[in-house]
Amino acid sequence: MDRADIVAHIDAEIVRLKKARAILAGVASTERLAAAATNAPKLAKRGMSAASRAKIAQGQKERWAEIRKTKKAA
């Protein structure tokens, strides 16, 4: 058994163990696991527009302002 065979055997064992872990952890889909095992390229992150970030920030500021107001009143 040469080095390449040993590495291939170890890789196969890793895939088998990852599948078993996914089953035990309750992962319904093994497709993500298979993609990770085959070193599939990662998907690009989705961007968010500046306007969307501003809306989220404004909403969070309003929520915190409401919390601060109720704490001062108490």
C-alpha cells in the first residue's frame, strides 16, 4: 500500500465519519456534507445595499431608544 492509497483510504473514512455525525446531529441533507467533503468552491456572500443597512440600523436605534426610555421611567 503506497502513500496515495493510504491518503485515499483516510479521505474515504473521513467522509464516512462526517456522514455518521450528520445523521446523529440530525442534519436532514447530506448534500452540504458531500460538498464540503469534496472541497467544493464556496458560494459568494450576498451583499446588502447601503439603504438596507441604514434601515436596519435605524430600526435597531429605535428599539434601543424604546428600551432606554422604559428603563428611565422605571
